[in-house]
Amino acid sequence: MSFLKQLFISSIGKKLVMALTGLFLIGFLIIHVSLNACVFATLIWQDDRGEMFNKAAAFMGSNVVPRILEIGLFLGLLAHIVQGLMLTFENRSKRTIGYKVPYTKGSKWYSRSMGLLGTLLLLFLILHLYNFWIPSRLGGKVGDIHHLQEVIYNGRSYHNLFIEMQIVFQSGLIVVIYVLGCIALAYHLLHGFLSAFKTMGVLNKNYLALIHCLGLMFSIIVPLVFALMPISFYFGWVHG
């Protein structure tokens, strides 16, 4: 019990939890961005009309293994958010006196703004869950009689989430919010990717240089693919 208490209360424990949950969420992003990339199948096969994406989404929503991992995802996300907020408040409480010299050297601005970036991502996540996760799991949005359209592939009925995205991303405001969320994600990853491995004890300069390079690529490619999805629907590049 003492170990668990230290894990969630001590500064080192909080950073370790942040690192572990962060790496878990990075793994989730890889799966999620691969799923979302299926919407671009319509650019290769014009008769796809969202079939690949809808089938992939149905697999993730109905298969027992992804559903169990989904529970772990929410628990990991909750722990990441709580520990992140606690670390942010703890760091601010230690800075009762402002810097006498402008803090322009050393860490990057996004490294010092992880709390803000994380808050923006949380707001974006709430919007994303409302628009897509709730309809896919409950068949309609909370307080709304709207239900997802159904589509038939090979005699089997699927939720047409592809068309749902096409409807949602007709709003320019929502598209802008999503793109801003992806930008916040990029900067959050830019610091968090390398920081997680440092916390886990990877201190070798050669390894850190490689991880930094991989983190930079990951921080650009993943948010870019996420951002291209609403942009592509808004401009009609992909359609059902």
C-alpha cells in the first residue's frame, strides 16, 4: 500500500505514472490513426464509399479484445490527466516568485505549457467523444433523437460512421476546432514522447537522439493524418 501511495503522491511516482500512461496512449494513437486512415481508401477505390473504415470501426467496437483495451484506455487516460494536473499545480506552487530574467533559454515553451496543452486536448477529446464515440456505442448523441445510419455489406448491417463524419465535418467551426486540437496534440507529443523515455531511465545519448528523431516524426505525422481527416471531408476530397 505504501508503494502505491508513493506512486501516486510523490513527484517521482507521478512522473512515472505519466510516462507509463503516456506510452500506453502513444500506442493507442498508432491504432487510432491507422483506423482513421481507412477513410482515405475512397481516394484509391472510388467504390469503397467508406466500407473499409466502417468495417474497421465495427471490429474495434464489437470485438472483445478492443473493448477490454478500451476500458484500459479510459483508465490510463484518466490517470494521465489527473497526474498531469497534479504535477502542473505542484510545479506552479513552487514558483511563488516569478523569474527575474525572461525565461527564454533551456526548455521550449511547449515543454513549460504541457498543462495548457493537455487541457486543450481534454476539451477536444470531450467534443470528439460526443460526436463519434457516444453515437457509435449508444446509437445516438446524448439528448438527441438522431441515430446513426445503417449500411449493409455482404448481408451484414454496420453503423455508417463514415457518413456521420461527413455530416459532422460540414461545419467549418468544428473542423477548425479539430485542427487546433491536432496542433495541440503535436506540441504535447513533441515534449511528452522524449520525456516519457527519459523518465523510464533511457539516458544513453545515442538512444535519446534516435528517440528524439522518432518522436519528432511521430509528433508531425500522427497529428497531420488526424487533421487531414476533417479537412478532407470538409472540402469533399473523400465522400460516401
